[in-house]
Amino acid sequence: MDNNAVAAVAKSVRTLTIDAVQAANSGHPGMPMGMAELGALLYGEVMNHDPTDPVWPNRDRFVLSAGHGSMFLYSLLHLSGYDLPLEEIKQFRQVGSITPGHPEYGHTPGVETTTGPLGQGFANAVGMAIAEEMLAARFNTPEHTVIDHFTYAISGDGCLMEGITSEASSLAGHLGLGKLIVFYDSNRISIEGSTELAFTEDVAARYRAYNWQVLNGDAYNPDGIRNLLEEAKGDLSRPTIIILESEIGRGSPNMAGTHTVHGAALGDDEVAATKKVLGVDPQAMFYIDPAATAFFSNRKDELRTAHAEWRKKFDAWGAANPGLLAQWKEAFEGGYREVLKDIGLPQYEPGASVATRKASGEALKAIAAMLPNVAGGSADLAPSNNTALPEHGHFSRDNRAGRTMHFGVRELAMAAIGNGMALHGGVRPFVATFLVFSDYLRPALRLSAMMKAPLIYVLTHDSFFVGEDGPTHQPVEHLAAMRAIPGLRVLRPADAEETGEAWLMALEHEGPTVLALTRQGLPVLEKSDRKWKDAMRRGAYIVRECTHDGPPELVIVATGSEVALALEAVERSGRDARVVSMPSRELFEAQDPAYRQALVPEGVPVVTAEAGIAQGWEAIAKSRDRVFSIDRFGESGPGKAVAKALKFSADDLAEVLRGV
């Protein structure tokens, strides 16, 4: 790619951007205008990608962490030949278009992750780089290399300010992720004005302290950027940040370099003036330089040929390594779901006392032994979360084949990195912490749900029964907060057997799952429904049926540790009640009315029991006074003593039942 082609593509990115934002009267033109030359180089020369097959496994990944500059990405995807027609550019930010305000995974071909909340994309890129290292260690052989690609990201001043970026950068440097290259668009402008208002740190020194290779250059010197990339790739022992000095809104004669061009349309007069500066007819709408079109026409064929060469190598590798090929299909094509039915989960005797966090760890070990693509870890809580897989090694700079991640006390980055691992493909990741600390990772969890990323969240210590650690560590509102996220599956198993099935359900699911698990031991339950495993996949089933014939006189619906509590309360109350375990309220609510009525008949009194706030349970109990809940913060003390203080014991629930 000669520099004339770079200039033609950069000009086209700028003209497409200013017209799209002006037509929408909404958007962020400054970043795409400021970094257009880098985009031309990445998509026209640097990256190994194939617009005709946006998801082939060994493509280079590109993440626009500065997702507000979405027209940067849309322009380059269109120009380089992805299935993003010019008509979609003209519909920028409009309902039904594939050019939404911020890039959305699964919505636009070539978009690797949903970005916009600043710093999330940076952390996703770290996850993608981790996945590449894991898969290379697992599948590459001395004779054949089938995984060998880079992950590139562009971050701006806002990304660098966000705490998640510090967390992710620290871990990336510690792990020595040398195939991660981040470009820092250093234009010194944020929405409020100059970064001098709030951001004056020495970014280069900060990243050297993180053990990154730090390089500096000019965003408008293509040869210089090429040299920087060569230097970046020459040191694969560290990730690289390339700090590019840039001008926001470059090309705009009156707004470039100011915060006014950051997040608003230029206006008709400034659009016309900018086009004159660029050498374009002011009346030409959505102008594309013919030289850019000609360049990418040839480049598209070159990229397709390079992809075909990789396919030949892959076929040779597969023929020489049929066992690895079978594992590849399991990992990349969803074949691991076929293996689930053969996983021998641990068996438990009724009445045995097992904490569901412990049962989760035992189930995870059985699953990991059968599924080599399962990997993940905890935010420095593996002994408490029961998520370590020591028999499969620890992922580190010295052991890329390890499957236990040590994320450190970095909950938010952990979840976003997990998203990146899941989106990369080939890895089925899990992350873990205490349920109460889901507050720290919620922004990434929300994006998991938005992207339908198949990430498993292992959230233990799920109620005030945590005990002595007190109210700071005792979740109260957190289950309701999890259930409030559209598309997130929340599973709160009642015993060790349900916990094993919950893991299988999470692996069967093509979206994110939360496993809410206890610290304290719970009895393994005798279950009235002998087909409870099938029924559990519909959200709820009958644990205890009434002893009399006909419809129940009373139904108790409970989750997690409160199922055993409900069974005990029934015995103490003298009521002959049906007890329903509802590990997933959202799954139950999605069932047909006949199934819901069969478990919870209309007209029968219903009491719900869960060690959390009442919110959401009124729809099932039909009356607030029949919701047995915790609507205050807890106390510090042994779990049973706290239950007594909070009036949340079997005796307290029995009293409620007698009053119904």
C-alpha cells in the first residue's frame, strides 16, 4: 500500500464520517477524522483479515475501544469490502440500520465486540489476546501453525482515564501478552475541553511500569507508523502501546483541535469548508476517492488468497492431527455440547450437607476433564469460589497452556476480559468472585448480556449466611439486580445436584449465565419430581408434593438455600404444602401458561422465599405480605445468629405459612 493509497482512503474516511454524522445530526466525527490514516494502514496493509469471511478463526482482531468514533470503523468496513453497503452508512444512527451509534457485536459484519462504555473494548482486547495464546499453545504443533494472529485496539484519552483500563493493562503487562498492540489516540481533548482539566499523568511512564513496550509517533506519518509496528512485533515478550500524537477533527478548518468536534455534527457550513480543505466538491455527498475503491478492489482479492493459503495449512494440520481436529470442532463449532451428556457429574446421597460453591467446584473439575476449551478463574478468590483447576495448570507468561486464570483483585477487568475470551471463540470461559462484588463488574456483565457472550459468572457467598463478614459482604439486592438485566440467565441452585445441572445448563446456553452459590452447606434434597433435571431447564420443578390428592392448598416457591428452609418450615407449620424449587425465575416466567399453572395453580395461595429483597417476587406471590424476603442490610455474626436477628429462620417462615 503506497502512501497515495493511504491518503485516498483517509480522505474517504473523513468525507464519509462528516456526511454520515451531519445526515444523522448526531455522532462523534472528531476521532475518525483524527485517526483516518491509521485506519487506512490497518485495514489496507497491516491486518490479516478477509471481508468475505469476517469470522474465520485466525484473522487479526481489531477493537475500537473508543467506540464513540464508530464511523471510523463503519467507513473502513465499507471501503475494504465487508457486507456494509453505502446505504447503511447513509442510515447512520437510524433505527433498523446496521450502523448504530456505537459498534454492536453480532449486528454489523466485521465488528468484533460492542464498544462505547470507555475502556471496555481495551479489556476485551486483552481477553482476545489471552485466548489467542491459549489456543496457540493447545493447537499449534512443531510442523503446523494454525493459530497465529495479533489483536489491535484503538483507545483514546477517555479510555485511558477509566479504571477498567488500568486493571486490564496491569494484567496484560504481567502476562506478557506480546501479540496485543494498542494505539493511543493522544489528541488531548475530551468532551468538556482540554485534558488539562483532569488528565495530566505521564501515560508513557505508567505503561512502562505496567511492563508494556511504549512507542511514540505521529498519526500522520504512515512510514513512521509502519516502523513502529515493526518494532512492536519485534518484542513479543510484552504488549505494546503506540502513542500517536493526533489532532481531533483533522481537516476541519475551524473546529480541528477543539472539543466542539468531539461529539457533534460539524454543521453545513463547516462540512462544506472541510470538503474544500480535503479537495472535494462541497456538493458531493458521501464521497469516496476512486483511488481508495481501486486499491481495496485489489486488496480484497489478496486477502482472500491469504485466507485460502491458511485453509490449506489448516487442512494439512487436520490430516496430520485428527485428535486435535476433533477438539477444534468441539471448541469452535459448538461440538462440546455433544460431550455434555457424557460428563459424569459427582453423585451425592440425599441428606448429605454440601455447600453449593463446593459442589460447583466438583462439577467444574469433572467438566474441565472432558472439555479442554473450558478455562477461567477468579478475582483472587479461587479458594473461596472453588474455581481453581490445578491439574490443568495455571495460565502465565511461562505456561500458555494453563487453564486457571489469576485475575487478581480486578473484578471489572476480569469480566470484560472474559467477554473478550468468549468473543474470540475457541474458549469457553468462566469468571468468579463473591456475589456482593458483582457491583464491581456489572458494566461488563451488562455487555455480556447485550452481546449474548457465553460467559459463565460463578458468584458465591450469595446471602447473609456469609455471616461474620457482615453487611458489606452480605448480598441483599444483588439477585434482583442480576435479574433486572435483559437476557442474563440467573441460576440459584438449591443443592449439590441442582448445582451440577446448573453448570450443564450454563454450558448449553448461548449467552451469559450467573451461578449464585452458597458458602454454607445445604442438604441434598429428596425430589418428588423424578424428571426434575428436565423440569429444571424450564426454570422450576416440584421438590415436595402435597400428601393429599387434588390441587395443593398452599404453594411455597423458593430458590437456593431457601428451598431447604421452606421444607423445614412446612414440617414446623403443620401445613400440607407443595414446595417448588425455582432456580431460574426468568426461565420459569418464559414458559407457557400451562406449565406455570401446573406448578403454581391460579387461585392457590403462594408464598415465596428468598434471602434477598422482595422486588420481582410480588408477581408470583400476588401479595407483598406473602413474600418472605430480606429488605434491609445484614449483621455481622454467625449465619444462624444473623438469621435469627433478621427474623429469617424456618420458624419465622412457618409462622408466615400458618397465617396464609
